[in-house]
Amino acid sequence: MPTPAKGPRLGGGAAHERLMLANLSAALFEHKRITTTLTKAKRLSPYAERLVTFAKRGDLSSRRRVLGLISDKGIVHELFTDIAKAVENRDGGYTRITKIGNRKGDNAPMAVIELVLEPVSAKQAVVKEATTAAVTAAPAEEAATPVEAAEAKYAGSHAATEDNEAPEGFEVKGNEDSMKFHVPGSRWYDATVAEVWFDSAESAAAAGFAPAGGEAAQEVEAE
């Protein structure tokens, strides 16, 4: 049996892998967010994004190609109407993967893969606002040491530490791959390795980071 170019197959063979990816895609389009192993999430991402590309075309040929993979007509209809409309201004990058630590039992690396349905214009506005805030806040941070000033990538942030211990006054973990943040005591906080630390959830949000799993999962409380 030939080996695919991008690593070993999922499941027992090529047909099994195609079936697994089709079922995972159907679950992703239905629930918008699923939890699976990191390996499956990485293999699912390009597969699902290709189906979203077909949905954005919206023609009969594309619909038939997707129906050949996903037999649930309700999910395909939602993909071609709701999801395709939500990402019509986005050029690729329709999925986001967030690592959440290892699974109990077999210690397999786990991840949450979700559809990116936020409007592109809103995200650009957040990034621009965060950049402006960083420039404005720079004079107020003159008390910081030269090393700290060089390492502070965002306003109200601190560079990652080698031991993953929170610097004093910075307890919110940020993941730059997924642009998500985790507050102390939240669901995936202990399993997350911080790539950047923030002094508050508000600073993380101003830098363009979103709460991992949504506001409810992070249990953000007003200060």
C-alpha cells in the first residue's frame, strides 16, 4: 500500500482515512467546534478548508462534489448557505487549531479545531486598535528595563518565560498560533504553554486575542 506524501495515514487504509476526514468535517460544520487529537486536527484542517472553498463557489458541480463526501444534506445546505456567507470576505484560513494539552489515559496531544467565522473587517480593526494602543502606551512604560521594553510585544504584555511561570503581575496566558488567551482557573489554563503573558484579559483582547472557547469557557469576571 503506497504511503501518502504528508505522513502516515489515519485509520487502517486510504478509504478509512477518507471516511474519517469526511465524518470529522461533517461534525465540524454542524457544531462549528470539535475536540480531537492534534494529529487529526492538523489533517482535518486542509480537508475542511477545501470543502469550504467549494461552498464559496456555490455552483451545482461544487455542491455535488461535497455531497459525494458528506451525505447529510442538512449539513451540506448549512455549509453552502450560512458558513459560506460568513467567510465570503475571507481568503483562506477558515479553521483555527488550539492545543489543549494531553488526553488522560494514552497521553495523546489534544486540540480544539473550530471554524473562523468572525468578520475580517472587525479583526483588522482590533489589530489596528491594538497597534495604536501599543504606540500610545510606550511613553508610559519608561520605568521598564530596556530588556523588558524590547520583549513587550503588546501593550500590557510580558515575554514568555522558560519555565512557563507567570511573571509578577502577568497571569493571563496568550497563544499566538491561535490568537487565544486563557485566564487563571479556566478550563485549559494549566495545560497551556504561554507564548506571551498579559496583565489582564482586557489587555489580551486589545492585542487581538480572543478567549479560548468563548467567554463562558474562560469564565471572565468583571474587575
